[in-house]
Amino acid sequence: MGASAAVTRVLVVAMVRDLFEAEAMARVMSLVFMVFMLVPVLAPNIGQLILLFGDWRAIFAVIAVYAVIMLSWSWSRLPETLHPEFRRPLDWRDTIGAIAMTVRDRQSRGYTLAMTISFSALVAYISSIQQIIFDAFHEGQYIGIVFACIAAPMALASYLNSRVVGQYGLRRVGHSAALAFMVVTAVHAAIALAGFETLWTFIIFQGLTMGCFAFTSSNLGTLAMENMAPIAGTASSVQGVVSTIGAAAIGFVIGQAFDGTDLPFVVGTALCAAGGFLMIVLTEPKRLFAPIEPREEPPCLAEDFG
């Protein structure tokens, strides 16, 4: 199951890169990342819903049915998206070379690290939210409502990003969102450190945080893949491994720092947001908040594949 989930994560990003470029890619990637980000947030509620109708074995039955549906749909409807000129032999030398290209490219490397640091905030949230609601605020009966209130801005932001990125530009929207992410989390940390944190302030600021994160992550992922068209599959794999393992490690450290309050989480999230923005600045200091650049080729290649 883990291998299947990993393959899906890699293939989706690679296929989007095969079919789209620049702002068009960012629009589609926003919808992709909306699903990626919402699934771990909503998963506990989905599991609880399944358990209302059966025991724990029912979860695996639902997953099996879902897997068969997805396999049938992709088998019958999903075409090959890789451009013929970009196809490479299944050889370890070519694979190592593609990995090296992914790591050497400044934009790929920098935005992958920025995405990793920023994504750590989501991992920390997933690993800490139950303890925060139950033990810090003693309002465990509202855990479902809190999840929904925080997930809704994330979904809305991902959708809005798909609408505005083509108008204002990939870097302008992504970099502005990363800056807003840093500011919102810093203000939240200041409120918590000053002792004014309540459940309501936590929900409001965490909702704003997840909204900014949604704008940030989808655009950083697109920028990381921008130069990787010839090796989209390998690049998606490398970037996915780095961001997943790195974010899991950082998020785990933040989660383990729980001390009965939400301070470690809030401060840790602020540090992740600041670190992600700093990495963006170091990666492209001369292209911060850059508008859409004129292109000779149309940005969308999807029509070539029907």
C-alpha cells in the first residue's frame, strides 16, 4: 500500500509536467496538491466514518474497492503522456544521470528544499493537532469541527491559486504566498508566546496558515519541476523522496516537542515558514515576485495528447 501511494505521488507530478508548462502547470498542480494536502487532514474523519458502519477490517475493504476502481479507470482512460523525445532506457546509468541532473539544477534543488521545509509545517500539524485539541485546549469533542475549519481554507486557497496564478504569474503568487505564510505564522507565534492563545485564535490563525501554505506549496512544487521536462519522472521521484523524508523528520521533531501547550507547534511552524522563504530568496534572489514572463511557445501542451 505504501509503495502504491508513493508511485501515485510520483506519477501525478510527472504527468502534469509532461502535459503543461509554467502557469498552466501551476493551475493544474494546485488542484493536485489540494488533494495531496487534504487527504492526510481529512483521513482521520474518513476512517471514523467507515468505523461507524463496520469494524477496523472494513477500512481495508474500502481501500481494496477503491484500488480496483482506480486501476480500472487508469487502465482504460489514462494515455501515455511522456514525449517520445524524452523517453530514456531503463538503465541504471541513465537513472543516476537523471538524479544528478535533478540535484545539480539550482532551481530544482532550491525549491525542493524550500518545499521540504514548508511542508514540515503540515506534517507537524498532522502529528500534533490531536494532542493540542485534547490536551492543550481540553476540547476533544470538537476535534472534527476543528479539522474541518482548518481544512476548508486550505481547499479554498488551492482552488483560488488555480484561478489567479495564470493572471499574476507563478513566481509572484508563489513568493507572495510564502511571505504571507511567514508573516501569519510569526504573528501567531507572537500571540501564543504572549499568553493570549485560545482555541478560537488557534483555529483562525491555523486556518490562515494552511491557506497560505496551500498557495505556497503548489507553486513551489511547480517551480521545482519547471526545468525538469526531459526527466520529469526521475525528478518527481527525487523531489518527492527529499521533501517527504525531510518534512517527516522535521515534523516529527516538532511533534515530539509537545509540552502540554501549542507553543512548540506554533513556534516550529513559524520557523518552517521562515526557513522556506529564506530558501526561496537564496535560490532566486533576482527573480523574487517576478511577473509572468513572455514565452514563444504556448504554455499548455495537453492538446497534443488529446
